Amino acid sequence: MRNLERPLQELNSKKADIEATLKAECDLENKQPSNEVNDWLENVERINSEAHSIEEEVKKGKYFSRASLGKDAEEKIEEVKKYHQKACSFTSLVIVAPPSRGVMLPTETLVGEKTKKVVEIIWENLMGDKAPKIGVWGMGGIGKTTIMKEINNRLQKETNKFNVVIWVTVSQPLDLIKLQTEIATALKESLPENEDKVSRAGRLLGMLKAKAKFVLILDDMWEAFPLEKVGIPEPNKENGCKLVITTRSYRVCRSMKCKQVEVELLSKEEAFNLFIDRVGSSILQVPTLNREIINSIVEECGCLPLAIVTVAASMSGEEEIYEWQNALNELRGRLRSLNDVDTKVFGRLEFSYHRLKDEKLRQCFLYCALYPKNFLILKDELIDYWIAEGVIEELKDVQAKYDRGHTILNRLVNCCLLESARYGRCVKMHDLIRDMALHIISKSHLFMVKAREHLLEFPGEQEWKANLERVSLMMNDIDEIPSNMSPHCEILSTLLLQRNINLQWIPECFFAHMHGLKILNLSFTAIEVLPNSVSDLMNLISLLLQRCRRLKRVPSVAKLLALQHLDLRGTSIEEVPEGMQMLENLSHLYLYSPPLKELPAGLLPRLRKLCRLSLYFGWEALEETVEETGRLSDRLDTFEGHFSKLNNFNIYVKSSDGRESEKYCLMLSPDYVGDSVIADLEVDRSVCLIANKICEKEKPIVLPEDVQCLEMFEVYDIASLNDVLPREQGLVNIGKFSHDLKVLRFYYCNNLKNLFSLRLLPALKNLECLEVCGCDSIEEIVAVEDEETEKELGTITIINILTLPRLKKLEFHYLPEFKTFCSDNGVLVCDPLQEIE
């Protein structure tokens, strides 16, 4: 190996000299490396790699392989000398370059670190052999084309890896005949116009194969297509060809089986810098303008490069404060006189909308514009609205409807019309996308959208047109509706008034001419009485009154036979609405209300389509009602129950008899702790214990056998998890403990000494997350009990290995007495561990 080192070093020095000479000659003249030189460079790379492999084997020091390795090293020395001599025999390193590999394209300076990183990712994939097809995707105007122009130009001058680079902008709608013609034209070839598509594909295939290694860039694709139908050879490692597409749709990338590279929005700082660069830095010196209004303009552009560049161009040279204020108003949608902004920004963004060929998909997208700017929209809430509106109607099964709804949301996210948020539980609309949607809506006059516009007064009757279909006045400061207001809106289907926290009263006549209403949301308002006219809304599907804390009574629902979704969480009702037993179509019932005293016997079984149920069992809850609910649990998709007494909690679990709902959250706490937690759970089946004491000596807690998440908050009467588990002859009965447990959390359980015993460890084989916080007395995690040592370990007193084979997250906070994981020298083994705090 020492004999190999010197000639290898000389060879690499020669390689560096040749590469430096090549760079100088190819940059200054129309030259390129000869094929012979390219082959030599590739072989030197191979020799280096093989020499390194031999060196690694030698370091392993295996005696019986030394003779073989010595022979390999001797052969490598001879090969190194051979290639060094060959380099000295080169008479010329370069040849005259053939016609250009492509065309240089005009481009702009790349802005933003994320953008520059995307360029490098694409470049690395082009230079490597693992990604023959690359899909660059992101919303319209985000800079995909600018990025690929930079890549194209770099390919023209910085690499000899490819023989030709072909750039084609794909026409809309997709025309394969036209695409064939444009690829041939880029190759300086032609295809017969009178031939059919198949024959032309054959000719084009021959042209491209003749070029051997090519890069084909297809800009602005909206539809996937089979490459063979056009005549494009499938790029792969063997032929060295590459395909790069840019698109606004993740689905197109996936359909074309591309490696996806997403282009993200600029940061706020990058957006501001780009704006100043385009509008001119002198604007910062204008005394009448302050940085705040410039920042506001930039923020309205939503960190989208296209919008920033367009708006900056329109404001260039403007120094009057009123011009800037006017532009800000226009960007906020109050005025629409700036036609260039509409054309250049909305025109391109609107194209994404029009490419949604399914009209229902378009309706789902426009529905999102009912929410305020920058609002995080819960996916399930949105799907509930779509179901109520009948947009998702062809499916009978509720879960199938949700599946369809999530599919629609994924389509809209993949098309960059929506953005996923809050770990995938929510979506939101980019500001400019929402403006574009409102721009479309404004043409039909079917929507009234005044969400979070700080309205103090209710819109006047003249604004309530007869053709209105959807109205959103959510999150304003409206405190009353005029007493004589009765809009004639017979086809109005959605009315969103939630989060007008000062709204106390709705006149009796208000709903008199809204017989088509399907969705009425008054959640988070201060209404005390719901008008009796609601009882006549026979088409109503969703009546949403969550957190109307002053609401004590809901009028009869006997005639609301279409009602599917009734939400009374956090209200002050003491009795269920009259006529509830008539609601045979009710699928969602949320009665998570502390003052509710009882449910009429036999009510829940009569609601045959019920699939999601939320109930609060207060101190006055009857055991018969708890048992009835438990027996009903296997019919439910989702159940959320809050129990104030341990006895009722145990009755429910026993009544369900191991046939719990597919998803559930059971909470045991003497105090009311909130309206709902199930939307935030990361698992399907959860038990949460919140109390000063939960274990009565005569009645230990009964846990469901399939629980996935167990949480304890301020539980003071337990020293270990073992205290709340079933025991036989003094030992924990592992057979009755959930082997599905994924999450364990202990918060402020001050008497907790340890979490569980060694005996319990095998039952925690699926545990993924363990969190302990603020438990002042805890000293260790795993305890070895005396009887375990005597009965199972015999004379062995030291435990070496404790295995949690699926643990990913371990989090300990504020444990002043914590000393060790296991006092008997236990070593925790958890290979998948990803996070420790």
C-alpha cells in the first residue's frame, strides 16, 4: 500500500493539471474535451475508488486475506503507472465543439436562500445517476421557470455530461402533436405535418436517441402523459438521459414518476429585499414614506416572487404617500383599479383554478375563501361543510365521505391552491390565492364574504341579494342584528356568523325567508336564545352552536328531519332540545355540556345513523344512561366522553365490553376542562386522567384493553402506573393490560416514585413516546419489585438490558429527585429513538 501511494499521488496531480487546462481552453474558445480525455478522467476516478477500497480492507487486518490484497495492490500500481504514461502521450486535450448543446436563456437573479438551495438540489440530481426524472413543483409565480432557466444556462457552460439540452414550454391545453413539433424544432429538426402521432413519435424517438445523452426540460406542465406517446425515450442510468418538468401540481410529478423538488415561498426578509431591489433602493430615502407602509405592501404580496416583482414595477418612481396607500387598499381587495396586478398575478393564479376540471372541486376550493385571511382551517370542519352542502353526496358511508373530502384537499394542496398546516390537520389559503378566489366569486355575486373585517354593524338589507348562496360574516365585532331584518334569500345554503363574540340576539323574523339554509354556524357568540324560526329550517343539515356559553335553550328540532350535525358543546343547556328522537339522519351529536343533567332513556339507540358522539357525564349522570352509551359504543366511529366520577367511567368501560369505538377519548376529571380534545390527538384511542385522586380503595380504575395513549395530570394518589392496573395475587395482570399502548404521559403527579415495574416492560413493546414532567418525587423509571426479584430472577440481582423496541421520543422535565432509569443497573435499549429532551 505504501508503494501504491506515491504513483497514485502523481496520477492525481496530473489529473488536476489536465482539468485546469481543460477549463481554461473550453472557457475561452469554442472547444470541448476529446472523448479520449473524458474516458481517461473517468478511469482515474475509478482507480481512486478501487484504491480506497483496498486500503479499507487492509486496515481491517484480516490475516488470511493479506496475500490476496497484496496482489490487488500490485496490480493497481501497474494500472496507475499505465494511466500516468497515457496522460503524458496526449497531443491535444480538446476538440472543436459541435453546434451548441442548446440555447442560453435570459434569466433573473435568484432571490432567497431556499431558492438557491433548490437550484443546487436539482443540479446534484442532474449530475448524479439516481434520479433520471426530476419534477420541480410549486405555486404559480413562485419562480420555478426562473430556477430552471438558471439550470439550463449552467448546463450550457459548466458541464460536458450531456450532448444536448432541450427547453420546451408546454402549451395549454396539452397538445402532444404540438409538443412533438417543438421538441424537434429545438433539435433543429422537423417532423412531417401530415403524419399521424404514432409515426411522428417514432421519428422523434430516433432523433433523440441519435443525440444520446440529453436533458429535456418541459416547463409549465399541467397534465401527465406517457413519454412513449410523444417519442421521448425513457431516461435511465444506462442511457444517461434526464427529464426535468416544472409544474404547479405535485400529482403531475408523481404521475410522471419524478423525484419531487418543491419550491417554497420567500422569507419575509427576502421578500422585502426583492421588493426594494425592484422598486429601487432610493424609495427608502423618500421622507414622506415610512417603512411601515412599504412593509405592508410587501406583506400583501404574500412572499410570492411574481407578485412582488409585478407590484414593485407598478410602484417604481412613485413617491407620494397617497399613491402607496391607494396601492395598499387595492392589494387588500378594497379597490380593483390596478389592472396590471389583476392580469399578471390573478390571471396566472386563476389559471390553476380553471384547470380544476371537476366543478365540485372548484366549489370546494371557492368554499375555502369564506374563511378569513391567514386562517387555519380544520380539515374535518371543512369536509363537514362540503358534506352538508351536498358537494360530497354520492357516498352513503360517512367515513367514505371523509375519505373523499381528504382526497379533494390533497388535490388542492398538490395543485398549490391550498397549503397544508399544523402537522397536516389544517389547511390554509395563501393570501394571493384567496384574493384570486374572491376575484372569481365577485363575478357571480353568489357569495357575500366579509370575514374578519372588523365589522361593527350588520350588513344592510340591500346587500342581501336574492341570489346569494353563501354568506360569511365570521370573526367580526357585530353585536346585534336589526329587529326588522328579514332577508329574502331563499337559496342561501351557508350562513357563517361564528366568533362574533358580542352578538347576543337574533330577531325572530331573521330566518323567515331562508328555507334553503343547510349550514348555520353561530358558534362562539353570546346569544342567549335561539329564535323559534330555526325550528322551520327543514333543509338544515348542520346547526353549530359550540361555545355559546349563555345559550340555555334550543327550540324544537322535531321538524329538522334533514339534520345530520348538531353541535352543543360548551353551551349552558340543561335539557336536550325537544324532538331529538325524530332526528333519524343525525350522524354527529356533540353534547359536551356541563349543565346537561340527563339524556332521555332510549334516545341514543333511536339515532340509528349516529357515528360521532361527544358527551359530558356530570355528577348527576344516571348510571342507566352511561350503560346505554357504553353498549352503543361499537356502532360509533368516534366517541368522546368526559366522566366526573370514577364509578361512571368504570361503568362505561365495562358496558362497552371490549367493543369500543374505532376512535375514542375518555377523560376522567371531577372538573370540566374544555369542550374537546379529540381533534388534537395523535392516536385513535386515548384515556386522560385529570384529578387530585382517582383510585378509590374499593373500586380501582378499569381501563379499556385497546387504549393507545394514557395520560395522567395531577394524579396524586399513585406511586406507579402499576397502581392503576388490574392485579392478581398482588401482581400486575399483564394479560389485561393494553399491548397497543403507544403514548405514556405523566404530568405533575407529585407522589409518583417510578413509572412501572420490570414485570410490565414486555407489555410496552409498542410504546413510541414517553413523557414525564413536574413529578417531584420520581426517582427512577423502571422499578424491580421484591417479588419479581425472588420469583423470576432467582439469584440474579442485576438487570442488564431493558428493551423498548419502538420508542421514538423520550422527554423528561422538572424531575428534581430523578436519579436513574433503573436502580439495578438497567440499560435501556431502544434502537428507533429519534428525540431526547
